Amino acid sequence: MKLGVFDSGIGGEAVAAALRHTFPSAAIHTVNDRAHVPYGNKSPREVIRLTNAAIQPLLAEKSDVIILACNTATALAIEWLRDRYPTQKFIGIEPMIKTAASLTKNKIIAVCATPATLTSNRYAELVRTYGADLCIIEPDCNQWAYRIENNQLNHAHVKQIIDDACHQGADVIVLGCTHYHWIKELVIILAAGRATVIEPSEAIGRRVEQLLQLR
Ligand code: DGL
């Protein structure tokens, strides 16, 4: 099985690591576009253009599935890509609003994601479908992807964001950008005893199994 994984940067490595664990014998090829990180502050048009250019090697080698391990590219480009390459299977990643809705006790959640994801139509649709009765806090994380990519993340800033969200009553924190998977342990520690932290790495493996009918 050949899996292609794309992210603007190191978020894809976090997802690929989880996929390697689930599918040890799969050939997993990761591509990224570090020259253009962050995608999350770019226009939809630009994200489509860059994503399309970056995934060409994965299309050329006929990946069984291309995983857009990037919430931003999924939000802005997956529909365009599915139209453009109708015979290619794609899996995208989106903020886990549905799971958060099933976990929250006090109906307050926080979604940490890029500005492009949070302002996308797909995200608005997710919220309408699964989060209509929730209070959703969307903290300003717009520097996080760039800083994580460049190893410049300020832990005090992350602490402040997580503390604020918890003070406002969030009991579930959704990591809606794959770059943030690299700081999951930190966020878990910061939110300990107050909020559950979720991200979709495991769910992606299940989705691959479903799509390729492996079980
Ligand atoms: N890792 C990407 C995501 O999941 C975004 C990073 C970026 O802004 O480039 O949204």
C-alpha cells in the first residue's frame, strides 16, 4: 500500500508517524512545502495553488490515498483537488468538532486552528452541523504554525492561551492544525484536570482502512 502524506511543513511528519505505527508495512511518502509555511495566513486561492503544486509527486507515483495532513489545505483545497483529480482518493483532516461535542460536559470547547481554517466555509459547515449548541472559543493561534515549524514557540504564550480557554470554561481543546500535534503533550500538561485535548491522528488510520476497505 502506498500512502502519500502532505502538509505545508512538519505537521505532516506527526501524522505520518502515526500512520507508520498503524500500517508498518505501508510505503509512506511525505511531501511538504516548507518554503511557504504558514499556509494558515494565506488566501484560499494561494493555498489551492501551493497545495496542488506540492502534491504533484504523490499524484505522479500513484499513491493509493493522498492524505492532506493539513487542516488548512483540507478546508480550502480538498474540494478543488477532488474535482481536478477525480480518480485519486483523498483524505482530509478537519477540526474534531463532532468528537468534541460528544465529550464536552459544559458545552464549551476551544478550537485551536489557523486563521484560514477558522474562516473557511468548510469549518462554518462543521460548526453548523455538530457545534450549533456549543460555545466555541477560537483563540488567536495565528503565530503557532510558523513558530513550531521554526522551533521558536513561546511556551508562556501557549500557557496563556490554554489558561484563558480553561478559565472561560472550555473542557475540550481541539488541536485543529497538525503543526500543533507537536505540542500536544505540552497542551495536555497545561490543561491537566481542566480540559481534554484531542487531535485526529488515530482517526486518520481508521479512515484509510475504510476507504481502502482493508477490513
Ligand atoms: N499544519 C497545517 C494545518 O493543519 C497548517 C500550517 C500552516 O499554517 O502552514 O492547518
